[in-house]
Amino acid sequence: MCGIVGYAGRRPATPFILEGLKRLEYRGYDSAGIAVAESGGIHRRRAAGKLVNLEAVLKKSPLSGIVALGHTRWATHGKPSEENAHPHCDCSGELVVIHNGIIENYIEIKERLAQAGHKFASDTDTEVAAHLIEEKLKGLYRPGATPGFAEPALFEAVRLALGEVKGAYALAVLWAKAPDVIISAKTASPLIIGLGEGENFLASDVPAFLAHTRRVVFLEDGEMAVVKADDCRFFSLAGKRLDKAPVTIQWDRTMAEKGGYRHFMLKEIHEQPAACEDTLRGRFFPLRDGVLQREAGISVAALKTVRQFHIVACGTAYHAGLVGKYWLEEATGVPTHAETASEFRYRKSTLSKDDLVIAISQSGETADTLAAVRSAKEKGAKVLSICNTVGAAIPRVADHNLYTHCGPELGVASTKAFIGQMSALAIFTMHAALARGTLSEPGARELVDQLVRLPGDIRAVLKLDPQILDIAGKFHKKGHFLFIGRGLNYPIALEGALKLKEISYVHAEGYAAGEMKHGPIAIIDEDVSVVAIATRAKTYDKMASNCQEAKARGAQVIALVTEGAPPLPGADYQIQLPPVPELLSPIVNVVPLQLFAYHIADLRGCDVDQPRNLAKSVTVE
Ligand code: AGP
């Protein structure tokens, strides 16, 4: 989730770019850069780390041009560094590109361009786009041609280049031969055009230029914008002129940073379809000998010989690990343990060099998980990290990394990262099972068909928010909740309880529903509310009995059920979820529980994004 900013006007561009990048700070970043068209050339300044580092570089070596691009990088490919910071340029150094998204087929394009003589200076997928556009220009613009030809040539070169790109992008291009124009395009990642007076802006999000204009045009997928100081034209990727009406933004800046949502947590809950899609993107194929070697450096041979998997994590990440345990044992038959890192690190474990430890962490900085990783490596085990932050401590120590692509998660309560972690675990499980021969290619293709439908299923559940808000309104004064689930949804019961207690401070417990009769049922009376995960599963009838037992003892029962299922006896409220395969139901079933927790906390006046006593990343024991 990088930050993109562009300016074409009559005033020095650098202050607008820096201000815009600051306004996108909430999108998170680990490096930043700027490129300005000036004195017949393109001049870049880049710096690793926080934006202040780029400001320091500019102080020493200022830029004064009136057309510029700026970028803050949230790394997905290639570590955070100056070399990997955007803008990236072509061989000539006269054409620069900034990009937010993932170019899935960048490796094959890079290999083809390298064979054609292009030299690359970074590990990023974005740099490939700059060289691809340069290659296309060779057939469209001859040195010495009249300057008027430069702009249409650049537009066509960008259009043709994007015709070869697969994946997600919000992209902007600046060329020294057409110094007064920015060519931009959008597919899957956000890109917004701000229309000023004698100046125009482009950005990943509205806050970047809201101080200067409220008239904006939201680009749709497959659309391009040609941005100049006095003119903005819109086209389809096919080159057809589009007539796009601007809208006027009513939000204030704070609201704008939250995308119009009242809290980052709610925004991030609604970003979950994208978190799932972006983490899965480009990682299904090839089904043989490909993805995990390319993405995580784990060979098929290594996957074939793993004796045991040990998943270590904390909090929500641990709950994702419990889901991963079910999946890995189900799909590969390999014994799989999931354990909180705080327990694992102090226990005499039976790890060996034939074991693979999977460390899950959104921040990549959690002290207990980092200590568990170090402990595992001391015992000779290999470690795979599933992390949302490229270059964080845990991925740096791990042997292999499979990143989630959720963008920064700012709400302390983890939501979209949880979806990303399960999405990454699903990819890992599929390829591990293929490597071990416990999943056939037809079976994998069927699983892929189900996985690609998940973002849509999550979107369908998000549409149930009004019903969930209504139910939360009836329960927000209750003092005790018991979340129950079975099998793959036992971890989701734990996660639902954690979400509720950590942001609303209400007592909530997650329990394996089969355990109710072994004690917990004793606490049930009219003061205890039960949330039952009773979606379609082989243990559905058992869940139905649990609901009736709770109801008979005075509890009010909220049940998650599958659309079309018969009414669940014992449930006072039923939230009907889209039918998904039981195996993948955790990814969908957690969403109503997140919304339920959010609304109860909000109705109780709690600080949803920064709950008391908690930190986003627990970097101490
Ligand atoms: C979850 O909502 C909490 N914020 C917390 O349990 C969190 O999941 C845990 O601290 C692990 O953090 P990590 O994923 O950054 O390692």
C-alpha cells in the first residue's frame, strides 16, 4: 500500500509533493522519493526510512521544477532501501515511474528486457515498468522528432506497456521529453485526480491534495489520465477518450485519511477483500515447482522432507496459526503444532532440523515471536515467516518469507492482517500439499476456484453490516459473552472473543463448543450471551445442540449460519452468511464477528483504534 503523489502546475512542485506524501503517512512506508522535470531533464532524490530523510536530502540538494512525482514505498518486493525506493527510471534516466500495486509477471518481462540489453538497478517490479515503457518508445519516438510528438508517443508507450502487465497498479510516468505532462493509469490500486486552478494533482488518496482542491476524479480500473497544469484528459486503456465528471469531496482531512470511515479499524475491515485478493494474487500458478520457491525460497524438495510443522505466533496471528494447523494436517498429513510464541520460547521443544517453523506476525516485531524464531533456529529448524512488513525483525531473521500484502494495519485490533495471514497460509498449504503429492492438480485447481471467490464472499458479508449493527445495539450493554465453534471455526471463536474484549473491554471467552459440557455450561444463565459459529459443517448438528443447551439455560444466542439453512432452534438471532466450503469458512466467518465487536465497542464509546493498555506491536515481553 504505497503512497503516490503527482503535481503539474505553475508553482514549485516539491512542497506539494512533500506535503502530499506526509498526508499519506497513514499508508505506511519504509522509503520515499521524488522526481522533478527541470532544466530539460528528470532529477530524482530518494531516501530509505522516514520522510524526514528525504526532506534532509532535498535540503542539501533542492529541486525547483513545476511538474513532479513523489512516492512512499511500503515494500512488497525487495527490501526497503534507497535503491529500491521509487521513482524508478529507465536506462536513459530521463523517464521515471512511480507505482502502487504488484506486477505479477515482472520476472518474465525483466528477463526479456535484460536480454534486449536493459540494465536494472533494483529488485523491484516497478523498475521493470520504466524499462518496458522505454522499450515501447523506441518504436514510437525518434530522437530529434518535434517536441509535440513526445506526449502522444509517451501516452501510447504507456498504454502498450500496460497491455503486457498482469497484476495491480496505480502508476504515473514522467519523461524529460514531455516535461509538462504526467501519464497515469489505474487497475486494482487506487488513483485519484485532483482538479485545481492552473494546477492539477494525482494521488493514491484524497488527503494528499485536499488542502488545495476538493474537486476530484476517481479513476476506475482500466482507465488512464493525462495530467497537465491546465488540462486533464481521461482515456480507457484501449485509448478511447472518456468523459469523467468530477465529484466534490465533503470530508475533512481526518475523515479522508480514514477513507470516510469513522475509524481505521472499520476501514481496515472493509479493506479485507483487497487484503485477501492482494495476498493471493499471482501465487496460484505454476502448480508445480514454482510459487514457494519464487516467493519464499522454499524448494519442493524441502517441502517433501519436512517432518513436522510448528506454527508460532501471538494473539490474532496465533488464531490464524490454529487455522493453518487444521489446513496443513488436513491437506498434507504432516503433524502440525500451533503454539503461542510466549509458551514456545520457554518450553523444551522437540524441534529438529527436519522441522519447519512458521512464524506469523503482522508487524514482524513481536518480541515473543522473534524470540521463538531465534530459539527454533538455535535448534536447527528452518523458519518461514508470514509477515505484513517487509524488512521487519522477524523476516530478517527467518530463513524464508511469504509476505501478506495487506498494506499497513493501523487499528490496534488486527483485522485485515488476519485475513491476509489465512490467505498466505492457504497458499502455503496448497503448494506444500502439491509438493508432497497429497493434493492432485485437479484438486488444486478446484481449490483455486474457491479461493478466488473469497474476496467476493467477504464483500457479501460486509453488506450485512446494518443487521450486525442492529444486533450489536441489543447486546452492547451485556457483560459476558461466550463464543463457541468447532473444528476450523474453533480458532474463529477465539478470535471473535479476542476482538470483542480488546476493543470494548467486555468479558468474552472463546471455547471449543464440544467442551461446553465439560464445565463452561455451568456459567450460562440470562447474564451470558452466546455467539455460536454454526455455518454449514460436518458438526452442524452438534452446534445446533449447543445453541439449544445454551438457550435452555437462559442465554441469548446469536448464531452465524449459512444462507438457506433451516432456522436454527435455540438461536435468537441468525446472521446468514454466503455458502463457502467448510475448509475456507474461517476466512468468511470472522468478518461478522469483527463488525459485531467494532459496533459494540463504538456504542460503548470506547477508543476503537487505540484501546486502553494495548499497543499495535508488542515489542517487549
Ligand atoms: C490482535 O487484535 C492484537 N492486536 C494482538 O493480539 C496481535 O495480533 C498480536 O500482538 C500479534 O501481533 P503481530 O501479528 O504483529 O505479531
